[in-house]
Amino acid sequence: MPIISLQEIRDMKNTDIDEQILEIKKILLDYRIKQATRQSLKPHLIKRYKKQLAKIMTIKHERIIYKTIK
């Protein structure tokens, strides 16, 4: 899964954002399982996906706040 820029995330619909969140959470779960069973993995990807998830969830939260203010 490639890194998505902030502008691309902001251009997404809410349903697409929800799908991205679920997909990243599944990937992170898979990495946690691999890490717990001492399988080979690339640790830098865990950090990358966590940051990507934080960006997406922040934009989703901004939309929720903006909608309630408006």
C-alpha cells in the first residue's frame, strides 16, 4: 500500500476513508501477529502505517468537528 498524501486523503469520500482505516488496521494487526510469533518483518513499515492511520483519522475527525460547527 503506497503512502497517501494529505491532499489525496482530503479529496476522499467518507466511505473511502473508513475503508482505508479498516485496511490499515488489518495490516497493523498482521504485523503485530508476525512480531509476536517472531516471524520476519520490516519494522519501519509498522511506524509508516501508524503515521498513515493517524493522518487519516485526524482528517476524519476534522470533518466531524467541522460538520457539527457548521
